[in-house]
Amino acid sequence: MEYIWIGKIVNTHGIKGELKIKSDFERKDLVFKKGFNLYIGEDKKKETITSYRVHKDFDMVTFEGYRDINEVLKYLKRNVYINRDDLKLDDKEVLLEDIIGMKVEDNQEIIGKIKDYVYNNSNILLVVSGEKNFYIPYKSNYIVKIDKENKIVYTKNARDLML
């Protein structure tokens, strides 16, 4: 089983066992829904979501079998993971963590490698390490194709983003 970190339980809410999760995971639509399994803490304790809602900047969940705040206190400050296979992504879909380490090819020339990604307001920027370090907006016209099999991100005119 391959686990993917999606966030952290930062607090409880109310007295009925609702938990507040801080998450920037890009595919919340596939994860935060009734019946989906989350894995909590270092031992990856499997829990099933029974309810979900958004409250301010947090994802609020309750788990099967818990109805009281005292039962869920053990999960405070714990990391939250999912099983990659549960996402059921098609062959063309990629997660941000899949892109890290891929080469960047711009107009048939390798110009660097993706080191990381950062959130800049509502944009996601890919951090590229090459002759110079620079950023490529993830959702942009610069990215032509992401080849998961060959681990290459094909771009057009991304070299113009180098300072």
C-alpha cells in the first residue's frame, strides 16, 4: 500500500467527535466523502468518513464508530494519509507528488528537473532546478504534457520564465 500525506488533524469541533483537518491536497473531491478511508498517525490507523463539510479553511470529518469528543482526542495533531489506490486515477491524471523528480523538456531541450512545488496564493508553482532555479505555474499554457511513464514534463517557452 502506498500512502500519500494529505494533511493534519489540527483540532476537534463541538462535542460529537468532529475533527478539523488542515489540508492543501489538490484532489479533495476524490477524498473527502462519506465512505472514504483515511489513515491516521504514524501507525496509519484506518478510519472511514461518515460525514464531511467545509468550515472556513478546514475540512471537517467524523469517523465511523465515534460519537464523542473524548473518543477522537487521540487523533489531535496527527498526520492524515490516504491509500493511493483508493483514488482510482486514470492513466492521464497525476498528483503533484508524482511530478517531483521529473525532467523538464522545453522545445526539445532538457532545462531542469522539478524539485518541489509551492503554493502562491491560489496558484501552484513548480520549482525547477536547472542552470538557474525558476518556477513554472502548474495550471498554465507553459505545460504542454506530463508524461508519467518517461517522467518528463513537456513545456513550451518555459525557458522565458528563467530570470
